[in-house]
Amino acid sequence: MKFLTYRYDGAERVGALRGDEVIDLSPLAASMLELIDGGPDLLAEARKLVAAAEGGLALAEIELRAPIPRPRKNIICLGMNYAAHAIESLRAKGLPEKLPEYPVFFSKMPTAVNHPNAPVPLMPDVSAQRDWEVELAVIIGRRGRDIPASAALDYVFGYTIMNDVSARDLQTRHQQFFYSKSLDGSAPLGPWIVTADEIPDPHALGIRLRLNGELVQNSTTRDMIFDIPTCIATFSRGITLEPGDIIATGTPAGVGMGMTPQRWLKAGDVMEAEIDGIGVLRNTVE
């Protein structure tokens, strides 16, 4: 199923997408986090409600919001998790072109979350080098710690798209990812969450980003250096993952930092992040 958060008639609600209709799930859950917290039993109730609903709202009638508008914790992110992107990043920084031996983790602030079709603030007074990164984001559905890789996908509720908008000059200046990746509005998320049962192999998905209609990133999730089970197993060693946690699994090559000459976002640019089986996440830079 596809679950979404939307605004209609002045209220923010959780719903399910059925064709081009949105079925209201507010009788079952007040938010996406509440729906995820409810586990398999609430998910089964949601399926029944959707199947029995006689009609819903047209998708064009509602305002899409980030599926999880305010995560409880920071978004967990993977850096340099596609080989070609790792090489382009290291080359741009003049560093040895050596792939990571272990997953490279960092995080983004919850306040970085942005919505489908919402503007991404350029903030030229803060950064002159804003960049794009399409990523497959994993939504955790069960509490767990020290999760074995063999069971890791059993802890996944579903998948969505994140655009990890970055500030490369801040990244260089401060010698770390956190600040440069956490500017307000720099984590567009959506357009919805697709439940794990509808994506049997998350490592067989086309992943791409278009900038003003030009295809700049085009790859497959098969090209991850560290697959999703490895990332979950590694991060959960000594750290408890909880329902609603978000893990963004890295971006493929084709970011502006890796181009010659380098290319940065400017006001009016339109980013369309797309992953097969999920959809398109569209945002304009303002």
C-alpha cells in the first residue's frame, strides 16, 4: 500500500492512496507515526478500511505533506554509499579515490524535513553551493537493537524518497556532514511511503533525478556499496532503532559537486527525484 500525510480542509491527516483517490485513515490513526507504531494489527485494519471505502478524495484535491512531517529523531544517513558517487566526491575534494570499508553514517535534523511540491529555500546568505542528492529512504517499522543482517528487512515498514539537499561549501568549511545537510527545508521527503510488501527487492530499483528536465542522476539501488540489511545491522549494533526511524541510503553519481565545471542550485530550479515503484518527489528552489 501507499500511505501518505496530507492537508485537507485545514487539517493534516494520514491516508492511503487507492488509484487516484486518497482514503482517509484518521479514524484509525492521527498521524503516520501512530500508524507505524500500531504494527501489523493496525496495518491490517487500514487495509480493511481502504478496501471497504466507497470513495475518497481526488489526489488533486489534497496538499501532499512529507509522510513523516516531523521525525522523532534525526534522519540517519549514509555517505558515499554508491561507488561512482564516492569517487566523484573524493575527486572533487582532491582526496585519494578509496572506497569506504564500512558504512559512513551521519544525520540530518528533523527540522530539515520538507514536503512534496514545497519550495526548497536557497539561503544564498548561508551557502553558495547548494547541491541535490536523490536517495532511497527506509522507514523502520519495529523496535530493535543488534539486528542481524539476515533479519534486517523484517524490521522495514516501507520506503520513500528523500532529496538530501546539501551545502558543499559548509561541508568543506566545517569538515563534516551534519551542519551542511541540516539547513531548514533541505530534506524533501515523499511523496508517500510504499509498504515493504510492495517492494520485494529494494536493491532492484531505478533511481534518478532530473534538474529542470535534464537527467543528471541515473542509476540503480543495486549499485549500493553497503546494502540495506548491512546498514541496518551495522547501525543497530549498540543503538536501538524504533518505529518511524528514517534511514537514507545514499545517492548515486551525478551531483553538481562532481561536474566539470561544478554546478550549483539556483532560484527557480526544479528538482524531480524519482525511484521506480515509489514515484516522483518534485521541489522548486526559491
